Amino acid sequence: MAFSKKVLAISLVIIVAGLLAYFLFINKTFKTKESAFSESSPDSQILTPKQEQIVLPVKAVVARKGDLIIKLKSPGEAVTERKIVMKAEVSGVIKRLNIEEGQHVKKGDLLVVLDDREYKLKLAKQEALRLKYLSELYLEKQFSEPEQEIKGSALEKIKKAKEQFDKSNALYNKGLISREDIERASRDYELVLIETGRKKEEIMASSKGLTQAEIDVKIARMELEKTRIRASFSGIIAEIMISPQENVERGRELFTLVDISQVKVQAKVLESEIGKMKVGQEADLRFSAYSQKIFKGNIRAISPLINPEDKTCTVHIVVSNPEEELKPGMHAEVEIAAEVYRDRLLIPQEAILVRGGKKLAFVVESALAKWRYLEVGLENEEYAEVLDGIKEGELVITEGHFTLAHDARVQVVKE
């Protein structure tokens, strides 16, 4: 009997302990759900008197209407529009080399001088031969029969032929007749001149070799001029491949002349985005060598061809480079203002928080932080369009709001 009482007492203790544990578990679960509900709903948060006295510093901006610009990003590469490899047009020994690597030169500057003695002698020889033929022609004219005056009928014939040629030339320039037609008109005019004796001196000079001699003199003079190599435009010297006293052949590469006062960036834009590109559009460019600097450019041209491999189109962007910071071959990150949406209510992206999968922001009302759920429209990296939740002119918190509670006291500080 005593044993049965003892068992009954133990059973009662176990039942009481179980009920106590159950009530403790239920209480803990309820508090957890209540806390979760309090965190997920701004209106359910209650500040203690101590919390109400704390004033938190925050930064804020006014929600205003403006233009939202959607930018298109693309990789690109800088190239130069003016770059030539200077070559020797005549052979010879380099007498003077007036350039150094990286040297700035102006258009017309004398850069390289070749030994010109051989070319001077050749020119003198051709000029002497020309004088010989000219003197022979002069003597023959002196002892030939005197020229007879051109009769009136011949002058009329020349006049008509000249008028016909001028008319044909005008039609050719307008694209109304073919090249064969203008050549035929030119031959007819020359035949008239020969018939009337107007081309007598030219024919005699040609038969005596004077015409060819004059051509040879011009060629010799041109070759002499080519021994002095000048800058064809203002730029910078690069990749010098010759030395003083070196003997170079015609066509030998000497150095590179490049102008980088203005560079062109070739951006690769996807086929699906090319319809948003227009000549004259502004572009922002970033280069890894100047990560904190944004260079401004404009679209000059859009390629009419699509690359079949990557389905991109080349967009040519011109960038002013007066300080010569940008070098051909540099990689660029290009941003082009592809779409502009006017008069949209905008707030900065840093003002937007996400809690419970919903976007929200804090606004300042009577020195209190008010929690507002947002309906967001279009966005870019800097701003978001607000469709609902905030009105124009309200003060939106952008810094110091990550740990804010609803109705927390705040003070807006200025930068």
C-alpha cells in the first residue's frame, strides 16, 4: 500500500513538471512571434521613454521632380584618328636626324635630311639637257619661214570648238555626259588647234625632246625635295627605326607620327540597343588609368555593319584630349545616355531600404523618422522614380537610417 502511494506521488510530480514546461514553451513562442511582428510592422514599434529622448543625426534630401537618364554601358578602346608611318620616298644616307622619341613637332617642321648631292647633280644634268633642247628649238624658229597670221575663218573655227568643249565640260561636271564624251570633245578641240597652227610650237618642242626634258627636270626637282622629310601635321614622334648615317632605301619605314590631341573611342554596342544611339549624343568615359575622372565625348558616327560573331555594332565617340592623358590602345568603359524620361519624382538610391522583401524609405516629419513603403518605377544607378509612398517636397533620409525605428527622433545634419 505504501509502495502504491509512493508511485502515485512520483506520477503527480512528473505531470506537474510536464505542464510547467509546456506553459513555458507556449509563452516563449508567443513572445518570439510578437517580436517578429513588431519588427516587420513600423506602426507596431513602441519606443521606451529612454529611446524617445535619443536624437539621432541623419542626412536627408528633398524629393524633387527631374529627368531620369537611363545609360547604356559598353566596353570600348581608344584609337587615334591621325597616325602615319613615315617612309623614305628616295634612297640615301641620313645626314641629319632632328627627332627624338616622344618629341612634339609642328606641321612643316624639318625632321630628317638625306644626303642630297646625288639628286642635285641629277637636277643640274636635266636642266642642262632642257636648255640644249630649248636652244635648238630657238635656232630653228629663227631660220624658219615667218608665221602667217591666222585668218578670220580659222579664228571662228577655234572659237566654235572652244565653246563646244566648254559646254561639254559643263555637262560632264553635272554628270550629264560620260567620260568618253568629254574626252572626245577634248580631242576635237585639240585637232582644231593643230589645224589652225595654234599648237605649232608645242608640236615642235615635243619633236625636239624639249617637252620630255622639262618633265625630267620636274621629276629631278621633286626627288631633291624628298631628301628633306617634313612633318605632314602637328603631332608626336614615336617608334623611331633609323639612326644618323644609316643608308636607307626607298620605302624604308623611318618613324611614326601620331596626333593624340583628340582621340576616338570605338564602343561595341549590342544590336538590340543600337536603335537608341544617335549622332551627337553625349557619352561618359572612364579609363582604368584615371579611375576617379570622367571624360566627356560625343558620338560622331555609327557603323552601318553588325558584327555577325558577337552581334554588336561599333559606335565611334570623339573625345578631346588636350592634356594628352589618353593613349591609343587604352580600354574604356563607356556610358551613353540612351533614354531620358522627363519630369519624374526622384529620390537617391541610397535612401531606399529593403525589409521583409519590400522597398521602403524614411521621411522626416516634425523631427521624427516616418517609415514609408514605396512603389518604385524606373531606376538607374543614382536615382529611382517614386510612383507612390513619397510626395514631392518631402525630406527623405539618405544616411543614418539603417538602424532607425518608426517615429525615432532625428536631426538632419548638413554636410
